[in-house]
Amino acid sequence: MQIPKDQILALLRDRGQDDQASQAQNELPDQVDTDQHADLLQRFGIDPQELISKYGGQIAGDIGGKLGL
């Protein structure tokens, strides 16, 4: 699943992990693939499955809205 880097950075900041967010800003691509970048996410203390659970429905809804569904 593709998740925008900004959402991951916001999650880290919400957790009070500003240092991790700054580091992630420099290391993560603009679109993070939860499968392809799982090791990188875990290095920042993020479980890829947590991202899918938290943002999966929201992202699917955003895409559906753009497609007029």
C-alpha cells in the first residue's frame, strides 16, 4: 500500500518523535510502499501493518473520491 510521506511524518510528530520525523523527512520517499519500505519504517518505530490499519480506508476513500466513486 502506498502512503504519503507527510502522513507518516505527522504520525511520528503526534507521537512526540520529532527527531525521528526529521530523520524520516530526509530518508523516506514521497510515497512510501508499506511492503517495499517495511524495514525503513520499522527503523523509525513504525509497524507497516499499523499504517495500513490507520490509513488504508482513508487512502482508498481519497482515491474513490477522485475517481467519482
